[in-house]
Amino acid sequence: MDPQCPFQVRQTATTPNSVTLVWRARDLPRAPVESCRVRLCTKKVLAEVPRAAGGCAEWSTTLSGLASGQQYELCISAVNCNGEGCLFASFLASTSMPPGCPVKVVQKDTQPRAVSLAWEVADPDGARVETCYVKLDDKVVAEVKRQNRLAPTWLATIGNLTPGHTYEFQVLAANCVGEGCPACIRCTTSSAPDIPFDLIQNSAGPHAVSLTWKVVDPPGAHVVSCHVELDSKIVARVHRYNGLLGRSWFCTIFHLEPGREYVFHISAANCVGTGPAACLQVTTSTTPCTPSKLVQTSTAPERISFCWEVADPPGAEVERCHVELNHHKVLNVEFAHGLAEKCTVTDRIKSVELDHRRVVTEVHRHQGLVNNRWHVTVSGLEPGDRYRFLVSAINCVGESCSA
């Protein structure tokens, strides 16, 4: 009988120009398989494999002289003393291929004039990747050799770039067969900082204001300083080492005029350049508002007590209040002492002339302020008379209008 069809055909090795095959062939009684023939598409015999001395459970052969990166349809038949078997075992064998497309391509690092890339690429059977290339506009800008590389990740740094620009690179791998298909990645070099945000006036004084703001560090080029401008003139340069607290930048601007509005322009700078400016309108401390909620709290034949409220301007609290009366008589005054709400301290003074006005008394903060209200008692008055008092508030900036 003719031999049966070979079985369990597999490819065990690959090179760019050869393949190695292994298979089994079953011997018939009194007619063992003497050889096997390997054909290409059932036509051309590529190899006649004789039986190994002593017999062998598996047959094998290496086919050389093949084209790289190709797939071949092979047929294997067995031959014994009765002739060649009519049944063939078909098998698809491939020589080594070019590398596949790189994967996991990422921008690893950013600088103003350089970017670093990382990627992975699989080694084809029998033809490992030897070199990887990075191209820009079809020009090789980086070549990475294998050099006994064990790690799966390949790295490359591309320099001589322009800050703040976006580039599209192609990454491809090559082996002894050829180059594989490229993978594309879009990368951006470090840029100038973006516009500052969260601008806040933290505090104010008659001649100074304190400002805070935030700004994002561009990748690979952190902000080194911020500039504060007024009327196109830099009035403060805030450096990172002394002007950055946590995520916020801060500075205090001095030598300003009281009660004025200013518009500051704040911009951030790094090694690439200066970014756009953000605007912040601020106000220095002003004179107090006109006292309000004037209320007479008690009455006696020769004295009256009254109180009022006045808000403290930011950064310039009210220091004292003037109580004024156009009256020829010398009056006595009592203050509600701020240290003890129930304690009254009598301080008899004479009225004084101030800017051609008759000021009955000056009520200082520590004397007359109790629970956010100012208090005063004026004595030495005529029983049954009507009096018109004027009250004004004073801070380090100046005096308010009278109420």
C-alpha cells in the first residue's frame, strides 16, 4: 500500500531566507516510509528528505534560498517501497518579516528645544529589530541602535527644535529584512507661560496693596518670575524662590497714593519667554465712610449720650471720631471706655478750635468703640435746649464727611 499522509506539520525556525519544518509520517507493516518530499504548491520539489539512520519518530528539513518576508504554501508527501502517497499535508510557512508598527509611542519629556520619545516594538521571528528611526518631514532626525538592549522600551531625544512649536514625528523599526510601517506622534516643545489666573487683592493700605495670583508651569520650563506692570512700567519683579507660596504667587506694591484705583498687569516668564498679561484693578485705603445709625441713647437735664457706626476701610481702620457743635459754651465729655463695656471713665476737657470749627471732643478708638459702635456722653448742656451735633470719622488717610 502507498504510505499515508504526513501529519503534525509545524514550522520550528525562521530566518529571512529559510524555514525549518518538522512533521510525522506513519509506517505501514512491511512498508516503512523511506523518504519524504516537500513541494511548493504541489509542483516543484524543494526537498527530498531520506529516512534517518535507525529511524525517527519525527522528520525535519530546512528549506533555504527563499525570499525574505514571504509566505509559502508547502505540501509534504511520504514515499515507501510501493511509491509516493497520493495524499499531501499542506502547510503555510513564512520567512522572517520586517518589524511591525511601533506601539505605546509617548512623549516622555519636554524641553524648550527638545523632546524625548519612548515606544515599544516586537521582534519578528528570526530577525530581531536592530535599529529604530525617528523621522520628521521624511528626514531621519534620530537613529537608535539595539546595542544588546534587553528592556522592551526604546528611547530617543530629538534636539534643535523651536520652543512652543508642535511637530509630527514618525517612528519606525528596521531589521535585516527591512523597515516596518511607521507610527506617528504629535509633540510640542515647551512654551511661554499661559495667562495668570485667580488674581486677588489680598490687602490694602494707604500707600500699598498686596496681590496674589496663580499661573501654570508649562511642561519642561517652569515659571521663573512674574512681572507686575503699572502704566507700561514694571513696578515689581517677583522671583520663584521668594514669591511662590504653594501654588500662589504674591507681592506687595508700595509708594501708592491713598484712595486711588490702579490697574496692574501681571505676566509670567520662563526660559522660553513671557506670556500674556492678566489685569487686576485694585484700590488703596480710603477715608472712612460717613458715620451712620446715629442714635441718642440717653437724656438728662445737662447731658446727652449718643452712639453711631462707621465701617473701617480695608487697611486703614478708623482711629478716632470728631464730635462737633457750633456753640459758645464750654462742654464736658464722657467716653464709654472700650476696655470695659460697663465702666464709664469721665474725662473733662475743653473744646478746641480745629479748622475754624468748634470740636467738642475727639473720640479715640480705645475710648469710645464698644461692640462695633462708637459711644460718647456730652455734659454741661442747658436743660431743655436743642443741639445739633456733627460726627465725622478719621483714619490715617483723612477725615470722612460729617453726619
